[in-house]
Amino acid sequence: MTSTFDTRGKALIAASVAGALAFYLLRSADPMPLALIILKGTGVGMLALLALLYGPGRSGAMLAGVMALGALGDMVIEFDTVAGAAAFLIGHLLAVALYLGFRRDRLTTSQMMLALVILVAVPLAGWSLPADRASAAMVLVYALALGLMAAAAWTSRFSRYSVGIGAVLFVLSDLLIFAEGGPLADSALPHLLIWPLYYIGQLMICLGVLSVLRLGSVR
């Protein structure tokens, strides 16, 4: 996928990966220093810049918006969980609009069934995982948008091996966040996996969409 980019584009991708990796290695417990919060935003922030510079037309601008909202959510969530989640939710809805613009003309039975499973299972899991039941309704609203985003990505004409799987990785990352406040509260898995799953998912989504938009064809 990176072969469709020139030297500047490849440098932005490398800077994105470096920023995300540096944050993963340097992150600290709350309260997180401002410098680390800014570093946290550089991973997906560089992807937003990549989409802005290399994404043609309205679809490229929409992708840049999705990534920018993700980077904003990455940083804002360290100050205010609800505001950060709101940025991600808006990003999911924008992604849904992007993917629906590239709907597949036909879906196989298995493709349709998997999309339906995503639509049902993600909100259900989001609602059931938090131990704090007072927050379950808010998590459900967010998980509905998350599930819709992943289902729309999976049923779009973008490659399932990049955009579809990337969206699923994003979902898994968020489900681990919900589980961290519930059944996995005493597990090290959320701390180890949330960021890699999220960032790799965003990277796959961004590069997958851009590679298709830049080639002018959708598979």
C-alpha cells in the first residue's frame, strides 16, 4: 500500500509509526504529562495529514476528517473521557458516511451475516462489559456508532484485508477499554493491547482507503 506514495508520503507514514511506537514505549500512568499527550496525538495526526495531502476529492477530505477526529480524541480523552469519546463517535459517523459512499453492489450471505453480527454484537458487548452500570447507557450509544462503522467498512468496496480488518481491530481495542473497567480490571492485557490494536487499525484503514482513492478504482 505504501508503494503508491512518494518520498514525502512515505516520510509521513514513518513519522506516524514512530510517534505511535514512541508513545507506547514512553506512556506513563495518570496524570499523563502534556508532552506525552501531544505525542499520543501524533500517530493518527500524521495519518490525518497524509489523508489531507494525498486523498483526492471529497472522499479524501472525509478520510482526513476521520483521522483528525481520532487524533483529537486520543488527546482530549486524557482530560475528559466524555469529550474524547464524543470526538471518536463523530469520527465513526463520518467514517460511516464515507464507507456508505462506496457500498458493494452485492453481498454474499456470509458477508451480510457477519455485518449483522457486528451490528448486534458490538453494542451488546459495549453495554454489558462496564462494571459501572451507570455508564452503560452512554457506552451503548458509543458502541452503536462503533458497530455501525465496522459493519459499513466490512460491507464497503474497500479491501476487507485492510479497511475491513482495520475497523475490526479498532472495535477490539475499544472493547478492551470497556472490559478494562469490568471483567479485565485486574488483567494486564488491556494495557498491553489497546494502543497497538487501535493504532494498527487506524493505519490499515487510512492506507487502505488512500491506496484505492489514489488509484482511482475500488476493489
